Amino acid sequence: MKKILVFILLPVLLSNLTAQTTFNFLRLDQSPRAAALAGSFVANNDDPNVMFYNPAGINYLTKRPVSFSFVKHLLDINSASIAYSQILKDIGRFAAGIQYINYGSFQGADEFGAKTTKFGAGELAAIIGYGNQLDKNFYYGVNLKFIFSSIEKRSSIAFATDLGLHYSIPEQRWNFGFSILNLGSQITQYYSTKESLPLDVRIGFSKTLAHVPFTFFASLNKLNESYNKFSDRLKQFTVGGEFKMSKVIKLRFGYDNEKRKELKVSDTAGLAGFNFGVGILVKNYNVDYAFSSMGVIGALHRIGISTAF
């Protein structure tokens, strides 16, 4: 009971922290599985991509899992990530990951509108994570992040950390997660203005049903941001479900309430905020796909492959 109270009280104690806007690629769901669940991954513990949502979740991983994901974004924007984890005897479990996004090519122009050379823009985060046990079924995790961004001849560097807790009740198949993501500072800025990182405080749970091969995921996100009413915090939620059709196929769906509101145009939102995915086991490899609707704007497509050695 004490551990569950920790998860309830921590977001309240940290509610005065504010989230900002630079390096927003860190908010992008990279993994097809996590994206299909609308990013409700803070309480996951069986996927190396959990390191991007809650570093404490890596403690339940087995062997040496590795995962690669690719995101076909809007226009010619592409993104990719890789995650890996292994345990070191008598030390703890470690993880390493990379997030990268390329924004494509841009046509340069001078102050008179005359075309100059073309230039590119991209961002990268290199991450090292560590996790260990606090108590029975209660774990902690920490990520250290090096973040680099460049556009034309300008660049910016930042360092950040992720902090996480994970508590499970194995007998009842409950998992609870809490994380503080992107807590850090910009070291060098593009120009003279220093910007803050996209801080995100999350809390969530997952529950696997006893007699049905179905796992439900839920997460409250951006709890650190300022809201007019306390009840507005409850609107920043995502939910998802994973149904195991067989040993080979898993179907997934998710709903992001914030994206549903943000992507609504006039009175039409279409499927904005809804996500769908499938996972297929091919020998020892998990092949995943996810579709994320952005309403009239378009959609994101993700593919990924993972295995363990």
C-alpha cells in the first residue's frame, strides 16, 4: 500500500514544474508497439523501448533484448530509434538507446528572397540507462541523455535525465509506473535565448486480465504543466489495449485525448488521436506495425523489429 501511495502523491508534489517546447522530438513515440497503445507505456516492463518512457521498467527485462524502430512522419520527415538492454551481474541492468529525427532538406534564401544553398536539420538523443531494486517488486531507474540539434550552421546541445519508479503486483497482474522525463538544461543555444526542455511527468498502470489474453494500459501525461482547473490534468490521458490472438499475432489499439482535441479542425476530427497496430512473431523476431491518425493532416506509419539474445 505504501508503494502505491508513492505513485499517487509524487505527481502532486511535482505539479509546479513546467514543460517547455524545444527538443520536442523527444515526445515522439518511436516504437510501433508503444505508438499503437497511444504512448501508454509508462507501466510497461517487457519491452526495451520502455526506457524512453520509464527507465525503471527495464528491470523486468530478460536476456539481452534489442529493438529498432522507424517512423515515416509527415512530408519528408523521418525518424528512427534503437534500444538495447543487458544485465551486469551484481551491478544491475543497463540500457542504451538512440533517438534520431531528420526534418529533410530546405531551400535557403537571403534577405531579398534570392535563393542560396540548401540546408538540412536534424536532432539526436543518445541515452544510457540504469535500473535496480528498491524493495520487493519495487524498482527504480535513471537515464542520462545527451541531446544534439542542428539546423543549417546553428546547433544546440543539452543534457537531461529521466527518473522512474515501477511497482508490480504479479499475482494480480498489475503494474504501476511513474516517470519524470527530460529533466535537464540546454547547455549551448542556437542564438542568445536559452530554452527549456520538454519536461513531462507521467503516471500510469497496466492490467492483464486473468481469463482473457488482454492487457489494458493507461497513462496520465504532462502532469507538471499549469492548468486552469485540477480536473484539466485528467484530460491529458492516453489509453491502449493489446489482445493476444495467438502465440504469433497481437492486435493493439490506443487513444490519445490530447491529440484528439489538438487536431480537431472546425467540428471534424476524423480518426485523430486513434492508433492501431499489429505485432507478428516470426521465428525469434517480433515485427511490429502501427498506424497513428492525425485527422485531416494525415497519418504516421511506424515499423519495428525486436529480438533477444
